[in-house]
Amino acid sequence: MRVLVIFCHPVESSYQSALHQEVLAGLKMAGHEVDDLDLYAENFNPVLSRQERLGYHDVPSNRVPVQHYIDRLLNAQALVFCFPTWCFGLPAMLKGFFDRILMPGVAFDISDPAHVKPALTHLKHISAVVTYGRPRWMAWYMGDPPRRVITRYLKILTGGSARISYHAQYHMNVATPPQLERFKTRVRLAMAGLGLEPLTFSLNALGLWGLRLTGLNLLKSLHQALNACSAHPGRQHHSPLQCPHV
């Protein structure tokens, strides 16, 4: 798939930046065509100007100031967001991206205000890799706005057709190095399996952490392993997932 990665963090040595690299590695491992949009590195301007707001509903001239970014959005078949949670919300840079890019004629059709229609129906998958400084119960208490924006608002803009996945590391303030490493591995594998979620198998349960296979090769390997197990009916296993060939 053509995947647009939207990364938002100002510090290149941050944990979020490391997650960004895992996202890119996982997607490329699976053979996806990746367009990497680093909002800070590209000096994206998140400020919706007075002139833009005045022309906000003027389709299609409202696209002119941000046409380059709109072209990249419309070319993508999947979106992957990678960002931290600040003040229980989206970073200002990313919020400004939404304000300026998700406009009438691009993200939705508001020609009939009583019946707004979604316009991002070309997207097949939307995923997000998000970090939080506070524990999940506190994010829940605050309504967890980032999760709702990704899993609800963006899904609505696709007409409900896109598959949504949300990968969150909560309580970063007390997370241990092993926990952070495990989450990085989880992110890479999730990106390598982007689009394979309907198969609903657990990579963790299969013990495949760190295994560098594309989605197609992974399925082929699992099929071969199960066939090898069935070829030895006399061999005892406690469960199919303990087959030594896997």
C-alpha cells in the first residue's frame, strides 16, 4: 500500500523519534510504499491564517495554500500517525495540520450542511503510535482525546470503511527500559502487519517477536509449519502453537 506517515515531535533524540524509526522500518519490511511526512523537519506552518479561514468553504480554491500536503494525503491508501500526547491532547503542530488540511472538498463534502458527506473514502487503514506521560486511567478520565480523534473522527471521515489501529504507550514517566523496548518491537511488528489485521492471529502468542518477514512470507511460513506438524501425528504437542517448526 501507499502509506503516508505523519510524524510530529521536535526532538530527534526522543523516544517518539525512535518509535518513528520503528514505524518506517516495519512498513518498509512489509514492502509498503512510504511517504514520510515529518512536520517539524518540513517546517509545516500549523497556523490557519485569517485569509485561509475566510476562504475555508471556497472549494477548490481553499486548497491552494496547502496543495502539496493535500496531494500527499489523497495519494495515500493508509495513514500512520506518530506523536506524543501533550496536555491530554494532540501537539499543536499536528492539530494545526488537521485544521489546515482536513477541509471542505478534501476531508468532507459540506455542500449540503444538513447532510455532510465523508470524502476520505479512499483510505483503507489508519493507524497511530502514541505516547502518554500519564497512566491510562487518567487519560480515560480526561476522555483520551487523541484516541477519540484517531479512532472516531478520522474513521467518520472515511465513511467508516477504514480499518483503525491504535498503539499506545501510557505512563511514560515511569516506564522501564524493557517496557519501552517491548513497545518498540510491538510497533515494528504492527506496522509490518498493516493491512493483515483481518487474519486475527497474535504474533506475540506465536513467539515471532523480531522475526523479519513480510506479511506474505509470514503467512507462507506459518502454513508450512502447520503442515509439518500435521505430517507427524505421533508427535505430542500441548497446543498447536507449540509446534517446534513454528
